[in-house]
Amino acid sequence: MTYNVSPVGFVHSCFKEKFAIPRQPHLAPAARGVLELVAPFDQGDAVQGLEQVSHVWLLFLFHQALENKPRLKVRPPRLGGNKSMGVFATRATHRPNGIGQSVVKLERVETARLWISGIDLLDGTPVLDIKPYVPYADIIGTASNSIASAAPEPVPVQWAPPALHQARDHAMRLQEPLVELIEQCLAQDPRPAYQVPTAEREYGAQFWDVDVRWHYPRPGLIRVLEVIPAKQ
């Protein structure tokens, strides 16, 4: 049996590419975006009362990771990308139906837009449903997960002085907390866990409309090298 679903909206996100997106929501509180609702959910009635809610669950599609052949096992980044586990024991993007879920902070509600933060969603992500976060039901104090019992230890992030100046200038232009966004995302160490980069190797990712480049001057340390306008 098959079912057809249609998006209720699409996310306009600070993340323009998959690399460097936090692997869970709320690891980067400065990560912000707007959920643009589509007809018939853009008339206001669908979000009536949502202004009383601080957080929402978003059910969405990993639209750039959809696959025709289901995977039974995946290699989660949390385990270094070298150990296989059953797909249902992980939150890997390679899902049987491409469906993901994230709880995000609801910053503002408009007629056809939800302003959200703490997101881990790629720009253009189709959202299938929105549900209010209910603390008494969604918080389970006795819950456990020995695979991911705590958040990863953040990696220290340093700035080359010109890069910090560039980031602050772009933050003022964008009216976004760009410096905090870069620090929070890079502190999650987005490189594949199996890579051992040399100090000469540079990495890059796009946040909003700027390209950020960084390297690892020594193990366990990230240094931001430049923050420049992204190539069109």
C-alpha cells in the first residue's frame, strides 16, 4: 500500500548546502530560517493559536537524500562513519521514506510564515506537517540512548582577525547572528570523522550568502580563515 503526501510549506534556511549543518536540532541556536506555508495552509486559520507555543515539531523530507532502494543499515557519523547499524537505531538522513523530524524554536508567527531557530534544515526543505511541542508528553525523564547519551564535546573555534572582521560586517548586513552561527556549527566538527586533516587542508561551507573557510591548525582546534561573499 502506498500513500501520497504533499508539503504544507518550505523552509528558507541559513544552510545552503548539506555540509556543516548540525547533526541534530538546537546544537546551533543561532541557526535560523523561515517556514513559508503554501495553500491552503497560508490563510492564517491553520496557525491560529500557535503563538501560544514556544517550540514545534517539524516532519519533513530529506529532499536531497531520497533513494529508491531502502537501506537496512547505515553508518552514522556519531560512530565515526565506520560502524554499521540498523537504520531504525539511527537518525541518519537515508530513511526508508526520506522522512525526518526536528523540534525547533518558534520565534514568530505570521499569517503564512513561521520564523524558527535552532534548525538543522537545508534551504528548500519540504515540510510535511507541524505539531506543537508538548512538554509534559514529550519530555521523558527516564529515557536513555547509550549510542548518543550526550551531545558531542564541542571543538574550540578560533578566528583569524580578518575573518572575524569580515563575519561581523556580513552579520550587520544580513541582520543575523552570523558569528555565533559559524562558531556553533563549526564547534560540532562537520568534517567526516574518519578524516585526519593536515594543517594545510582547508574546508568550506556556505551560510546564508557567504562562504566560510577554515582549517585545523592542530588536532582538536578549528581556525576560521575567511568569510567572503558566496559565488553566484
